[in-house]
Amino acid sequence: MWKTIILFFSGSIMGLILAWIARGVYDRHFLMEGSFHVVNHSSTAHNISLRFPSGKTKAFSMDAGSSQDFRVNDTGEGSITVNVDGTDRDQVGYVTSFNNMIVLVIGEERSRFSQVFIP
């Protein structure tokens, strides 16, 4: 009888620990941590380059009205430098090592930064 109770509680505790670990892995991969969504809101195509505080860069070409999605882990801590067509235009936002989903909108003259907080 006691063996059954001990086995039941031990199994329950192990199950809770495994569920907690699985939830952490799920949240990290599916709740958009480190995800970036960049939108070209201008009327012309641009070559965009983003430089993160950690030194990582992400470069891509964007047509007018298009968007680009990507993930960056370990961005460092500070603002993102936005380079448009070879010229540093803005330093926007504030990123840390752990970021929720970030939206960057590249406009005609300015870039806008927004962070989407997921509870």
C-alpha cells in the first residue's frame, strides 16, 4: 500500500517536472521569442541591413510593401542600427538577450520599432 502511494507521488512529481520542461521548450520555439518581422512601408524597393548590438547582422532586399520574417537569438543589449541602401539611417528600439516578437517598419524617411509582448 505504501509502495503504491510513494510510486504514485514520485511518478506525479516526475510528470510535473517533465511537463514544466516541455512547456519551456514549447514556449521558446513557438511563442516567437527572437522573431523579427520587417515591413517595407515605403513606395520603393530597398536593400536593408540590420546590425544588432551583439555584432550580428541581417541583410536582405525588400520590394515596396513587402515583409521579411526571421529569427535572431543573442541580439545583445542596445538599439538596432538600420541601414537603408548603404546608409545608416536610424538606431531604433532596445533589444536584450531575450526578446518577444519585434516589428520594424521601414518608412520613407524613418524606421519604427515595436515589440509585441506575449503573456
